[in-house]
Amino acid sequence: MNDNAEAAKSKVDNAMKTWSSLQETIHQGRAEKNPSVGQWMRQAIQLYEEMLAVYCDAVDERSAIEPMNGKERIDFVKLKLRSPQAFQQLQALFKEAAKKAASLYARSKRSETI
């Protein structure tokens, strides 16, 4: 198994575990109208960007796991940190990026067995 693929998978898995916990904190904080929600959203955005960086292409600076319109969508989240739509968008971005990462990992695993 390719060590790079394993390392990337591990980093994405860890990011998704962290996101799962942070997502619950944000959800609960939103329900309680906690003023820290904005700070938690910024942490989640940073986590998302770090996850994308694992698959970043140095040539075009675009991540292989970045969802469609990912740049515009994360910019929206950054502008509207406390809105329900921003939270929903961030949830979707994490989910889509994780799916792409899993697909890339599966393809790399298949290509090694051929």
C-alpha cells in the first residue's frame, strides 16, 4: 500500500473525527444561542482547509478533494458564520470532501493490486 495514500487517509479520518465532535458542539451552541459559535465555526473552517491541504496540487493550488464550487461555498461560510445556511453548507463541504478522499483512496488501492 502506498504510504502517501495511507497517510492522507489517516489525516482525513482524523479531521472527520474532529469535525464530528466540533459539529455537535456547534449544533448545540446554535440551539443555546452561545456566542462562541462564531469561534467554533472558524475552527471548523480551519480544520476543513487543513483537510483539503492534504490533497493539494502544488501546480494549480486546488485540492483533489475540494467539492464543486468549494471556494465560493467556503467564502460564503466565512461571511455568514452564524447563519444556519453557513452551518449547513459547512456540513455539506465536509461530507463531500470526505467522499472524494475515500474515492481517491479506493482508486489508489485498486491500482496497486493491478
